[in-house]
Amino acid sequence: MARIRKPTADELRLWRLAMRDVAPLKQPPEAAEAAEPPPAPEIRAIRATLAATAAKPPGIAPPPLPPIDPERIPGVDRRTADRLRRGRLSIEARLDLHGLTQAEAHDALTGFVLEGYRLGRRMLLVITGKGGYGGGEGILRRSVPRWLNEDPLRAKILAFTPAQPRDGGAGALYLLLKRRRD
């Protein structure tokens, strides 16, 4: 880790000269950040559903999803599946989860996918990061595919696959959303 040196007397004088006209903020920055708007009603409903499912006994779990054949994605024609895997579909929106906690990332991902579906978007990019600073795989990289396979997101997503290196590689996912039926 780099050592931080103390400023010299000349540097302190120059700093004070530069800052002489600066007035403090009326509200500390921490208080301004804490006053975030309440979540949208759809997010509140999702949180309530998640809390209700978490309260169920551990013996009642949904069956695991079958593995997806990389050569065949159910519900997607071969040409579209190939374009998805190769990153040849136009990315309509991106979400970067770097620096978020699991709860923040889960809320952000849920809102992002539901909003993308509502707007009729088809191709999304979610950047989880590779993680692994402690020698293992990142928690978001491991959790995001699981979240995508849970309600309410699973009903909106047709397929997802790791991104190409130019779009984040193993630290990102392409999401192909279902077409919105009104």
C-alpha cells in the first residue's frame, strides 16, 4: 500500500488560498445520499414476495432447473441463439453492478430487467465483474444467474449467456428478454 505524505507548508498555503471563497454545504453529503426515494410499488411487491417465500419451510423448494444445452436454447431459434452467444445482437441497455452490495445489486437487477421488459427492449447487458479478489469467484457473478432464474425475472427472460470479452467476458451476461405481449 502506498504511503501518504503530509503536505508541505507551501502546499497548505496554496490550498487555503484556493479554498478561501468556498462555503460549506447546508446539508452534509451523507444526509443527502441517505434521502433516497422509496422504491417503486413493483419493487415493494417483489420484496414482499421474496420475504414470503423466504419464510416457507426449507423442505419446500422449487425443482432445480435443467442444464441448458449450449447448442440449443429452448424457445430461441438457432440463428438468434448463435447471435446471442457471439454478442452480435444490439445491446439496448447496460447495468453495471460493480461496488453494490448483494441487496442493492438484487434490487437494481430486478428493476433493470422489469423496466427493460416494460419498455420492449430485447437485449440487455449486465456487468457483474469477475470478483475473486479473495481467490474465489465473485459473489455477484455467482448470484446473478440464480436471481435471473427466480420469480419475477424468469418470466421475462428468454435466455442469458456469458458476454464476449469485448463486453466484459466472464464478468458480464447477455440477457435476451421475451417479447412483450399486451
